Amino acid sequence: MTELVAWVNQDREAGRLHPLLVIALCVVVFLEIHPFQDGNGRLSRVLTTLLLLQAGYAYVPYSSLESVVEQNKDACYLALRQTQGTIRTEAPNWQPWLVFFLRSLAEQVRRLGIKVEREKLVLASLPTLSLQIVEFARAHGRVTIGESIRLTGASRNALKQHFRALVERGYLNQHGGGRDVWYELL
């Protein structure tokens, strides 16, 4: 493990390989080392997420790589076996794992694109005032009616109707009551 971490750090500094190749190679070698009795697969996906975020791939938390791998488990195991069987030889065959890994990332990005398009369609159907409330909640993590009054200039009664509709339609979750009520995105 020490050698693997040192190699990843050295290659990141030197920039000899594309970051996705470094991440893919790190993961397959990590899985070949198999440092723990249980949980190496799950840990490898957490490691993948961390390395992708460190490399600047900010989309990663918004789409599940775990579900992509789970739905392609047979192909994953085959690629792992084909590559890991050659890792300790003079001429390792990285291709099966690299192809699987990069295709999985591409599928993750494709799924995120679908989510984004769905979100655009759903948000496009909201009234402007409701859309402003949702966008404020997304940007700040939560929103109150008082903040919405200051943001939009709308009346408290109009905003209450929009908040009620957003809760009923499953956009917002209400916390507390009365003047202390606040809302967050579901």
C-alpha cells in the first residue's frame, strides 16, 4: 500500500499520465492488494470518488458510481480477473480494467446528464416564485418564508401558498412550525 500511495502521489506531481488513468490503475492495484478482510470493493469506490474529486471531477457526488458497478458486476469481475492475473508479470495487461473503468465513468456521467435534463423539465414547470424558492434552498441548504419575502418582495400569503405547494409536490421538506418554520430540499 505504501508503494501504491507513493506512486499515485509521484505521478500526480509529474503528470505523466492522465488523472483518470492514474485513478483506474490505483483502484485495480488496490483491489489486487486486497488489504482488508472485507469491504475492499466498497472502499475502492470511496477511494475512486475521493481521487476523482481531488482531480477536479466535481460531478462525482451527484451520480452514483456504485450503482453503475453493481449493475455491471459480472463485467467488473471479469475485467478485474483479466487484469489482476497479469499485474505481477513483466507485461501487465491493463486494458480490460481500463476499458471497464472508463466505460463505467462514462455511464455515470450519462446518468447524471439524464438527471439534469429531468430536473430542467421539472423546474421549468414551476411558477417563477416557486422556482426562486427552490433555487434559494439549493444555494443555501435551507430557506424560510422571511428570507423569501426579502428575496422576492412577494407577500407572506402568496409565499405560504407556494411553500405549501412545493411541500405537497415533494420539492421541499418542512421543519418546525409557526415563525420558526424552515424548509430544505428533499
